[in-house]
Amino acid sequence: MSSTFDPRLANARIAPKRGIRLSWSDPKFRNIIFQILIVSALGLAIWYVAHNTQRNLEIQRVATGFGFLGRTAGIPIGEALVPYDPAVNTYGRALVVGLLNTLKVAVIGIVLSTILGTIVGICRLSKNWLISRISAVYVETLRDIPVLLQLLLWYTLLQGLPAPRQAINIGDAVFLSNRGLKMPLIEWQDAHWWTLAAFVLGALGTLAWNRTALRQRDETGKKPPVWPAALGLMVLLPVLVWASLGAPFAIEYPALRGFNFSGGGIISPEYFALLLGLTIYTSAYIAEIVRSGIQAVPRGQWEAAGALGLRQGAVLRLIVLPQATRVIIPPMTSQYLNITKNSSLAVAIGFQDVVSLSQTTLNQTGQAIEGVAIVMAVFLTISLSISLFMNWYNARIALTER
């Protein structure tokens, strides 16, 4: 008996079944169910905690909400980057002042600790025995001492400085005492804001021209000079704006009046101790990150550059550090986050940052949950901003296949 081959039957046996297969034996289906259950359980737990907290607060007749931010604060603040009057301004304004003080510590601390840590990390690899050993002692000592103790140490040393009448005098312009560091200050006017804006625009224009020059180099092999554009945009343009607005330039020098100085600018002992302690402590960790990043670059890069006649400094700056940056950036992000979070230790030495002012606010208003939520939101926002920027920069310098 003969049989014939039917291609339609063969296709029917071979072709997979179409449609979604909802079966517990399917791993994808199980994963979806588990994820739905986990998200549902998490949402239920958050709702239960929030509902239970709200009910308990109502039973205890504790006011909730953020309406207190519009009430007059009455909190005296020693340092403020924006105008602040405790008799007029609100709690919201006081917290803004604290936020700016926190950013003042974090941003300047990140810049200074990066510079100092990079220098120490390079010195650890120096062929000079004394320099490398001093750098090693610097790193190992500072990393083993808690940062809070270092802050208290620096604050105690600054408090031990002479009184204003016996202040350390540097050229009759800078005075260092237990009241802080007094220095000359330019009397800031509207013309200076416009000059600063012109400088920022000039810097952006210089970056744009540098990218254009690099593109032309890739296309033609010749790179147009960048320094004339940088000189014109970042120096001549701000000077022209400043001159056209009257060229105001007046320096206010500090002078001793009674038992304290008046005039000029001041860096308080609290801020100075906080910035100094965080910078030195974080730079010890950054130094190790820089050292390991440089050592991750193959030794053949040094030898090949030396064979071309390049000096050690040029090899480090032009060849080794650009390659080491790809290794340095990820752990460096963690140190930037640490210095930002460690700035909350300012409350231990009396510097009024957002944590200190939020504690004073919740003590006066009783809004503990809202105060803690504001501080958490502030640090979460700052940390996520730093992480996003560093991740963007890390992706920008990463090696890509073409």
C-alpha cells in the first residue's frame, strides 16, 4: 500500500503553536506572576505603614502636612548664601539656606578632594622613596581614623587660634583667628553678574569650538588652534562686558573694630573645619583609587611612550591618565556620594546645614516625619544627580567598538 507525502501535514506538525501559553510550567509566566506578587506586597506594606501612621497621629492629635513651611521661622543662621532674616523669613526659607550650605560644602569638597587625592595618588607611585613613603603614611593614617573624630580635631585646633586682637596677620589683608578667616572681598554689583554670565557663555562657546576643531582634525588631519577662541571668548568678552557697564571694582578690606573684625569676607571656623576634615579624609580614599587606576594601565604604554622620547610627566598626562580614567570613574562616584552624605556630620561642630536646620525646625514645630522626609529627599536628589552625571561621563569616555 503506497502512501503520499502531504506537505500541509508536515507544516502542521513542525510549525509552533501561536498565541500566549499561560502555563505554570512556563518560566516567563512564573516570573511575571512572582513580580506582580512582589510589587503588590510592597505596595500593600507601604499603604499599611502610611495608613497606620496617619491614624496614630490623628489619635494623638499631632498635626501633619507641610503647612509649617510657610510660618515665620525665627531661627538665627550665622552663614547664608542668600538674604535671610529670622524675624521675617519662613521655615521654608531657612531650609533653603541650609540646603545651599550643604551644597557649598559638598561641591567645594568634591573639587578639593579630587585635586588633593589625585596628587597624593600620583606621589605614591613616585620613584622618590621619601615622597612615596610620606604619601603612604598619609593615606593609611587618615583612612583608619573616623571622619567624625577628624572633624572634631580640626574644629578644636581652629578654636585654639588667637583671639581677633592677636590674630595671625598676613599682609594686613588676611587675618586668621578663632573667629574664622577674614579676607578682602570684592563689592559685588550687577555688572559682576553680567560679567560672570559672559564668562560662562564664553566657556560654552570654547567647548563648542573645541568639538568643531576635533571634528575637523578627524576629517582633514589638521586641527585649528583653540587658544585664540578661548582667549577671545573667556577673557576679552567678559572684560568688554565689565568695561561697558562702568568697570566697577572696589575691594572691601577687613578691619579690627573692638573685639572683632568688620568688613571683608569670612570663612567661619565651623565651615572651615568641616570642609578641611571632609576634604582630607576623602582625598585619602581617592588617592588609592587614582593609584590603582594608574597601575591598571599596561606597563607597555609607559615603555612605548618612553621609546618615542616623551617625558614622564607628558606620558602620565597625555597617555596614562586618560586610560586610567575609565577605571577611576566608577569608584570615584562612590567617594563623591560619601563626601555629600558625610556633610551631615556638620551638626556635630555647629555648622548649620540642612540637617541641623531641619532638626531645629522639627523641634520647634513637632513635624518630625515631614522634617526627616525633607532631609531624605534632599540627600536622595543630590546623590542621584551626582550618580547620573558620573554615569553619563563614564559612558562618554568608555571604549566603543566601531
